[in-house]
Amino acid sequence: MMGVFIPCLQNILGIIYYIRFSWIVGMAGIGQSLVLVAFCGSCTFLTTISLSAIATNGAMKGGGPYYLIGRALGPEVGVSIGLCFFLGNAVAGALYVLGAVETFLTALPQAGIFKGTTFVKINGSDVAQTSPNLHDLQVYGVIVTIILCFIVFGGVKMINRVAPAFLIPVVLSLFCIFIGIFLARKNYPADGITGLSLESFKKNWDSAYQTTNHAGIPDPNGKIYWSFNALVGLFFPAVTGIMAGSNRSASLKDTQRSIPIGTLSATLATSGLYLVTVLFFGALATREKLLTDRLLTATVAWPAPAITYVGIILSTLGAALQSLTGAPRLLAAIANDDILPVLKYFKAADGGEPHIATLFTAFLCIACVIIGNLDLITPTITMFYLLCYGGVNLSCFLLDLLDAPSWRPRWKFHHWSLSLFGALICIVIMFLISWAFTLVSLALATLIYYYVSVKGKAGDWGDGFKSAYFQLALRSLRSLGANQVHPKNWYPIPLIFCRPWGKLPENVPCHPKLADFANCMKKKGRGMSIFVSILDGEYHECAEDAKAACRALSTYIEYKRCEGVAEIVVAPTMSDGFRGIVQTMGLGNLKPNIVVMRYPEIWRQENLTEIPATFVGIINDCIVANKAVVIVKGLDEWPNEYQRQYGTIDLYWIVRDGGLMLLLSQLLLTKESFESCKIQVFCIAEEDSDAEELKADVKKFLYDLRMQAEVIVISMKSWDGQSEQQDESVEAFNGARERIASYLSEMKEKAQKHGTPLMADGKAVVVNEQQVEKFLYTTLKLNTTILRYSRMAAVVLVSLPPPPLNHPAYFYMEYMDLLVENVPRLLIVRGYRRDVVTLFT
């Protein structure tokens, strides 16, 4: 009663009921006035239903609607609407104070310090009318605001003691007005007041929209034309105030009981009062009286008009008191969530009074009172209220529609369709009142939203949007199915293998350039990367270390602004861990399709003898799992987003790879660092093939793929073991041949000593020495060709040769070392058994 019902009642019952309601009935007629009350009342009623549902879904801290919206729609939306609602409450307090002071000075003109007379046109003639002076409004307004602030400083208990003193005279004045209505026929037989008359009811049923002057008096030459839309804007503030109880949520003993019952009771009571009053006012007086007597409630009040003046003053002061009570608590709740560091000064301890926030609210209120004329600000305040109501409805709609397991409100009378309808009504009312002020309020809320997004701290409140994303992801995953994705819909999903072939500083979880390269594989940043690292050990012993490593890797990904997720796998060895990853990582068609890793350039320098077997095992696992492979050589020199590259991107297209190499080159061109480069495609042809025909075919193929590239056909001589090589890589070639021969002799000695077949990497191997020599010569030839044509290229892409069957891993590493010799920046690419590009639209 004291925590919710009375504050809401005080905020809803305001000056509009006393001085504007009879005029609205005269202008709109009884029929449309009933529609108007029902329309505006349905907005607040549906919002109350949504508010009740969210408020009963768990414990609620301070902040009222801000707390509810923020937890449902996220911190950015919550803070933006919450700050707008705070401003609306603070400035509304000034409006209520000015309304009370103006009524007081109108009832007692002799109380004015500064005298002034204005003239109002009535029926074409100027009539002198004494109206309160602006300076009187300012002086009295500041005094009243300070008195109210002292009451607010006294805390909730003081406010609850004072509130009945404001409310009881208001209720008494309402009884006096209704008594006066029933006695009106005897008291005013010939003054346009007919008493409750069926004839007046019939005459006042239809609307009578017309032009009026600024005082609201009908005038054919008036500049203001009234319509139903305009009356919505005029009347809607009379139904606002339903959040007065929830604004004090931190001070309520039982929010889950008080907010629904108290708010709904206040909403229904005031809406019922408005509907009954429409019928009584429509039957009470002639239309002319309704339109010309702005204080008809005071005219008919029994026993004297002064009772209505007291009701007006105390109702507006009560509403001002509730605004000045709710606004600081709202601001303190936003500050306590620590989303915006700039609001840290307004924090308040749990259960404590928000004194600094109250001072700031009082300052805003006094500043608005000094302005005196708030006609331009008033519609924006109404927009802020509607924005808040719309946010509450959308929050309930989202939570109800998603129906997450955590959504279990005690308030059962709700449905997502009602919340959606309530949100739509809020939007409709905003545009009916003024589309210009609607845009202004939305623009202000949007500015705050972006400010919070940029300057605010991330708050993970488990908001409804996270649940919506989850549901959408599940639905999308199911719709993708398990079938192969069509090349037109293919996106690279790289699995970035973070574990380096070498050492990194302890606080660096991944090579700094790996994320730069991962970003180069996405078009305009779209796509997802999965960063994976492997910890050696037993899972039970290393679980906590894995969690810490995962957090560090996630921080690295966020720092590098790369869209991706981090995963840490604990396994006895790197090979076992990678084999598990390549089999299980991902869901459905959202499994990674490209494995990206760094070339182990340091394996021989550091004498890391376990690397060849692990490296070859990873490539073989990718081939078996049908994953593409991209191996980056020269990662240390890979450019970041600010280092612009010039020259060419050279592709040595040796084997069919589904177009992956071509697609990677096109993705590189979309990045600023490579956008100045041109693509060259080198086709390796047999000596006796038709080079020109091959060139024409490749050009046509690239044209159909919408890819611009220069095509160069190179005739590679068939292998000849006796040909002499005079290139700078011959030294590397000879060194590789010697090391392979030495390794092979050691294998043979061990086999003879133990009487076993040739063994390498723990398994039997068959070595064809002539084939090994052929691999070396072919690799040398390709390396010398790359150095001849692509020495100045920004990056070179070459097909990855698969590890030969039954060859030791050490041999394969020697082939690869010879292939990458003296090439500064190289991507070694292997596609998989499917196309990633298509010729067709």
C-alpha cells in the first residue's frame, strides 16, 4: 500500500484531471473520450502486466524499470532507456512543482510578489486576465523544490509518513467534486451546468473538434486545431506514473508481491475513475461550458471551489515528491552497476539513501523550474516515459517468446502477444503525439546507447538477447543440416593451431601474427575462427591450467579484434590432442574446414627431433578428416592491418584443390594491406603440353569465376636425374641429400643390428631411394622456379604435396625445407575433396 499503490496513485492523479479533463470531454465528446481513456489506459495496463511478469521472475534490486530492461535487453539498452527515464522523472518533478505553484498563485493572486496582467481573446474581444508572473513561478518553485528535497533526504520512512498528508486531501477533493456533480442541478440552474442530464449526455456524445486560441478557448481565428491525435498527447501524461512504485524497488520488503498488486490496483483504480468521470462530465454541462470553463471541477466542487484548488496543489506536489524520490534511486542503481565510470559519484550503499544522486536531481529540477516555460521539454518527457514502457513490454515479449528455463515468473497472467501489443501501442502513441519529438527522444537514447557501447564496461547479465542468439543459432544449425554446403554458401571456418613450433613468452598464448592471418581469411570480417591450443598432460591434473589458458587466449583474440572462440584441449601428446580436435570440433556444418598452422622453421636449429613425426601426422590427420590445410611460412614477417603491401600475389597452381588457393588470394585482396597487389597464376605444365591452350583454358575459368589475374604457364621439364642444377638452392639440395643419406644409413644399421625391417617413427617403412631422389629434384625445381619468378612477390601460394606413403617423416621435412628455402613469405595450401568456388550465379 505505502510502497507501491500510494506512490503510483499520487503520480497518476495529476493536474490534467482537474484542469483539462472536462475540456477534453467537451472537445472529443463522450464517445471518443471513452476511446481516448481506454486507448491510453490500455497502454499502461499492458505495461503493468509485463512489469508484473518480469518483476516476479526472481529477486529485484534497485532501479525499477532500468533493472528489468537492462537484465532483459542488455546493459546498453538498459542504461540508455534508464538515463532517459531518469531525465524524464527529474524534469517531470519540475513540471509538477510549476503546476502546483501556478494553481496556488491563480487561486491567491495577492500572494504574488511580482504583479502582471495579460490579455486573452474571448469571442473576438480582449479580456484582461491576471496570470502568475514568471518570476513568481521561479521564486515559489525553487522554494517548494527545496522543501520537497528535504523531505526526500529524510529517506523512505519520512516520505511514507508525508505521502498520506498529500494524498488524503486529494481523495477528499475527488469526493467533493462528485458530490458537487450530483448537487449541480440545484446549485447552478442557469450557468451552462445542467446537472446530470440525459439530454446533455446525448448532445455531448459526438466530438466537436475546432480551432482554439492558446488558452484553449474556441476561436474561429485561433491557430491551434485539435484532433484525436492532439488529445492523445494532451491526455497521456494523466496515465503515466505506473513506475513510481517499482522505482523504489530497493526499499520494498517483497517486490514480487508489492509491485504487481500495487501497480495494477493503482492503474485500474485511476482508469476506472477516468472512465466514470467522462460519463459524468458529459452529462453535467453544455459543450460551451465544458470548453470555456477550464476549472469546471472547482466550479462544481462542494461546498466551495477552494477544495479543488487544494486538491490540485497537493496532487501535483505529491507527484513531484514521488518523482524526486524515484529519480535519484534510478540514477544510483545505474551507477551501482558500474557500467559507466562517469556515474561512479552517484553510487549508493545497499539499503542506503542516494544523497549525491538526490542533490543532482534537485539541481536539475531547480534548473528547469528557473526556466519556467517547459512547453518544449514536456513532449520529450512523455516520450521518455513511453520509451521506458515500450522497453518493459519488449523485455517481457522477448523473455516470454524465448521461454528459457530460467523464465518462471510468479505472475501467471501474461502472454508474449499482450507484451508485443503493448509495445506497439507505445510506439503508436509516440508518433501520434509528435513524430518530431519521437525522433529527438530516439536519437538521444541512441546516442547514449553508443556512448555506453564505446565507454561502458561489459556487463554479463544473462540478458534476453543472449538467449535469442542461442535460439537463433540452434535453429540455424538445424536448418543447415548435415549435407554439404553449396560452394555459393561456403565460408572459411579456420581452425587456428596456436601451439607454436618453438617458444613464446609466458604471457603470450599465441603467435601475435596468427590472428592477423586469420582475419585475412575472412571477407569484411565475416566468419568465425576457432583458436585451439593443446596442453600436454592428464586432464584431471591440468583442468584448472586449461581454464586459465583459455581465458588468456580469449583475451588475445579480443585484443586482436578477431571474430573467434578459444578452445584448450588437454592430451597426453600433441598428436593425440590434434587427432581428437580434428574429429570432434564443431557442430554439424559449423565444423572447421581449414586447419591453419605455422611452418616449423626452427625444427633443425633447435634439434627438435619430435617435430617431423608430429607435423606429418597432423597433415595426414587433416587428409583423412577431409580438412583443408594452410601452412604459413614467414609468419614473423606477415603484415598487420596497417602495413600496406605492393607487388603481386603469386599462385603456383599445381594440383586441383577445389579453388581454395584462388579463393584465398581473392580474400587477401579485400584487406587494406594487400588491396594494392595484383594476382598472378602460374600453371605448371608438362613439357609436351600445349601451353597456349592451357593458358586460354585457365583464363576462361578465372573469367567465369569473376576473378582478375594474370595467367603465366611454365613448362616444367620431366624429371631427369642426370640434369645439373646451377641455382642458388643447390647448396640446400645437396645438404638435404646428404642428411637423408646419413639418416637412411643409420636406419639400415639399426635394422641389421636388431634383425628387423627398416623402422622410422615407430613403424616399418619402405624406402625407394630412386623415388626419394626424384622427390628432391622435383622440389628443387619448384623452389628455383618460385625464386626466379616470385622473388619480389608480396606473398606466394603453392600447393602442399601430400606426405608420400611409407616414407619417414624426416624425409618429408627435408622435402618441405627445400621447397620453402629462400622464399620469405609462403602459404602452402592443400584443398579437400570438394569445390569452394562455383562458376554459376
